[in-house]
Amino acid sequence: MKKILLFTLLTVLNTIAYSQTSFLSIGDVQKLSLHGFVQANYDYTNNAGKETNDFNFKHVVLIADASLTERLSFRLMADMASPQHLYLLLQEYYAQYTFAPWLKVRMGQFKTPYTIENVMPPTLIGALNTNSSVCYMAGVVSDPLYGLMAGRDQGIMLSGEVLHGSDGHALMSYSVGLFNGAGVNQRDNNRSKDLVAMLNIIPIKEVQLTASCIIGRGTARNDSPFSGITSGEEYRRNRWSAGVKAHYERITFRGEWMGGVDGNTPMCGGYAELWIRTLPKLDVVLDIDYLNRNSTLDKEQQKMVPQATQTTNYTIGLQYWIYRNCRIATQYVHTASPSAPTSHLWATQVQMAF
């Protein structure tokens, strides 16, 4: 199955790159760009005295962007580092039509506009394993009800930039869409659609304020020890977030706070990430990441749940930029929980992007 998917993807990319005739029978390709990135890790983990270490590829991504006309474009994206989850191999495929800078229509499969970090490329995220709060709340990974969906879904979205400052930068941008709510490469599994929206306010180029939300219903893929929702059950799945990112000289900061409910179970989480440029091309990275999967439980009640309900990750590390988006990074992550043993992770990553 994996070989068939890979062969199909490479055949499509080869057709685009070399024939330059027509694409999906829509029109002639005016411009084609191929780009991607690789993130190779070495991870050492000590969890309650149990030590593990391994080399692994977090992402091996290939992206083809085709401009069919000045207004119509298409994207095809695959992550080759997902052999154990074949349905995740082909992650994005969508067409977009630009009526004007303030109105773009996108249809297909792509990232849902929820949280700043979810819509960012992994190459620009300091936490090498991505913040657990975003992974859980945005449906990237670790939510037993939603599953491993890489923060993406199928649907249609409107987006654009409105209002501009005297220096030409957009003062406001928005995204709003309707999605299946079932995740990557999945048909809708209930009669509801998810409404996902994001609003960005950019008072100056260096500062962005963001709010986003998901209003929808899901169908549980597995039982959840945090909410009591069982596999196959339809449940309310709502999320919200508020965040800021800023850059000033040698300092880059990004932080968000998130909340939501699964059924009647409230949850919350958030992170703060700071980059400090100490030497040319060398950053110190600091990150704190908090997640509470059921905020109604006290410490004693959390101990009754078979999995850790509340976790906090403390990260400190260095990253050196070899060339543009290519870097070598290493960091230590200390994970604490009221109901689980403390764990330690030392992660080193080589990132190459083109």
C-alpha cells in the first residue's frame, strides 16, 4: 500500500515537472515550485528509570505548488516519514482561487486555522517535538477521541487580508471555514460540520495578536480515559485560543492559551516559547508547555486515571542556523505531572529545508 501511494505521488510530481502541459485538466501550469524539508532526530528518554534512545525521522516532506493562472493555484504535500500511518502519507491537497487580497477561497485538505502554532511550518517551531498543548487541542496527535490527524481536515475556507498600515503591512487577516471534522483523508463520520475561524490583528509588523476557535461535533475513534466518552460515540468538540507572537531585534516570542470541551469535560492548556539570539545564527530556546485534559479533576482524582491527565514540559536548548531554514538543534525537556513519574528527554535534530 505504501509503495502504491508513493508511486502515485511521484508520478503526479513527475508529470507536473516535465510535461508542463495541463494539470488536472484545469489549465496550463504557469509556475511550479518544488520544496520540502527533512527533520532527523536522535532522542534519549529516561522515564521513571527506563531508558530508551533512537534515531528517527520526524518529517520527510515534499511539497509541489503549482500556479495554474494568476489567481488559481494548487498544492500537493506528502510526508514520507509516516510509514506506520499510511493514511497520513498524503497530508495536503487543495485548490485555491484568489478573487482579491481580501478574499481567497480554498477547497481540499489542509491545516485547520486553529492556534498560531498549528498553522506554522514545523521548520519554524522551537520545540522539536511540538508543544503537547497544541498537539492535543488542535488534533495533531495524542487526542484519543480525534486521533492522529496532523492538525488537518477536509473542507472549504475563506481567507484574506484587510486594512493596511502606512508601511503597507496588513493590519488584519482572517480565515473561516467549514470542515468535515473527521481528520486527514477521512470521509465525514457524522451529520455535522465543524466551523473553524481565526482572526489576526497586526498593529505593527513585529507584533501579531490572534484568536481562533473550533465549533463542532466529533465521532470518537477510541475510548477516552479523560472524559469517559467511548468509541463510536458522537460528542461535542469545541475549542478556543488566544495568543501573541512578537519579534524585536534579538528576541522572538510566541505564546498561546487554549481551552475547550469534549462532551461536558473541560480542558485547557498553553505554551510560551522564547528565542534569544546570543551569537550570529545561534539562538537559546526556552519553552514551557502546559496541558490539562480534564480541568475538573483534583490531584487525587487524577491519580485514578490510567494516563497522565495534567503535564507540564520545561524545555531549554540551542539552535544554530546553518543556512536559511536549515538548522542543528539540541534541547533538554523535563516533563512533570501530579499523577505520573517525572520524565527526561534529550533531543537533537538536524533540519534541512529547500
